[in-house]
Amino acid sequence: MNNHEETPEEKRERLRQSELKNNPTGSLNDALNRGSNGNLTDLTGGMGWKGTGILIVVLIVGYVLYKLFFHDFA
């Protein structure tokens, strides 16, 4: 038998799946609202640490470029 320790990601997924089984109405509500709200955890969880780092760098560079070109002349 495989003596495999569960990783935090596997534990979160197992808990999420059990919650979906136990509460189908709540999961339907989540599914209907997910498209309008988005879920940052799902986005960053699928990318890993390198993808998350690149996303943060792109957001910071985008903000700096925005401030350089569209700064307020008031």
C-alpha cells in the first residue's frame, strides 16, 4: 500500500469535492456567481509559484506604465 502523505492542494480539493457532494444547491449558486466574481485562488492555484510571480510582475509593470503615460496634470 502506498504510504502517500496528502499535500495541502490535494486536501483542499478533497474538501471542496466533499462540500460539493453535501451541498448541491450551494454549489449551483457558486457556479452561477463564479463567472461574475471570478476566483483568484483558482487562477493562482493552477499556475504555481512561477506563474503567480510573473502575474504580479506584469501587474506592477502595467501600473507603472499607466502612471507614466496617464498621470494626472491637475
